[in-house]
Amino acid sequence: MVTKKKTIGTPLGAEVDIEGGDLYTFTTSGSYIKLGIDYNTYGNWYGEQNMIYIGGRYAFSTFSQELDAYKIFDSSRYWNPDDFAAGTDALGKYEGRTKSWLEFVAGIKAEVLRNIYVGASARLGILITNKRPDGVLDDLFIPGFNRVTDGSRFGVGYNVSLSYLIPLYKKKNEPKKEKPQPEPESKSEPDDRPGRQ
């Protein structure tokens, strides 16, 4: 935690995603790191550290994709009336891929037990490096970003979390004590004023 309202967010992780459809099956594996800041819009009561936050992240991922199987789409179906022809040219593993993106985050986090939090967030990302990879296989899934679609640099996602706050130090969210205001001194009139004559 940087201040009561701002915290540094550094999620990192590793993913293995196996997806398939009628025409292809692929496996993506890799890791990602995100660095950013969250701004807490919630005014906590005494002793609370809950969050309703918005934030931003810069994210980077390195990954590989393996095309396990694919079929060639043919609308005439003359040579293969029952199914599409299986392809073999592009099968294999494509390594050394990298992507980076910016991400906008909105979410909530609530303490359910001492230092244990449950949260949920939604994310909107935009790819910064979206260069089409050399070779046959386009990027279909990016760890930490989610699915990639043709003609769009945007991605959305959501997550739920269970997290633990490591209590290296914990600032107490004490209510502000009001400083006593000094009472103004009353001007007393001196009794030894000369009388009228």
C-alpha cells in the first residue's frame, strides 16, 4: 500500500490454455506480469481496508503456441463430403512470442477474515504490440490478456480472487482527533478607571 487511496498492483502468473473448435485445436502456454496502480474510491470506516477501486496496468507476456490439429475449410465439399480435409503443413510448436498491452481495471475487494480478502474485477485491455507473427499460426490466445480476435486490438476479462495481505506493517486507520480549540480570552475592563467628575 502506498497511501490510503493508492496501492501498487503487480499481478503475475502462468497459464496453459487448451482450446479447440470444429476446425482446429491448439495449446498456449506462457507467463505474464502486470505493473500498475489502483485508486481506492471507497472511504473505509475505522479499522477497515476494503476497496472499491479503479486502476491501470502495463502488462507483458511471453508464450508459445502449439497447433495440435486443424482442418481446411472448403465450402464446396466435393472431395470430402463428410468432413473437412485435415491439414498438416502448419502443425507444430511456435515459441518465443511476446506481447504487451495496457489495461484498465475496476473492482472490489473486501476483508472476510483477518488479512484475507475476497475480490472481483473486470478488465479492458488494448494491445500495444500487435505485430502479426512470422510463420503460419497467428496468436490465438495470450496469457494474461485472453483470446485474440482478427481485426481487434481489444480484449476483456474478469476474475475473482482470494488474497492474503502479508502484514509487514499495518497502518491503523484511526479516526482523526479534533484538536481542542483555545477559548478566546475575554477582555475584562479594569476596575480602577477614573470616575466622572
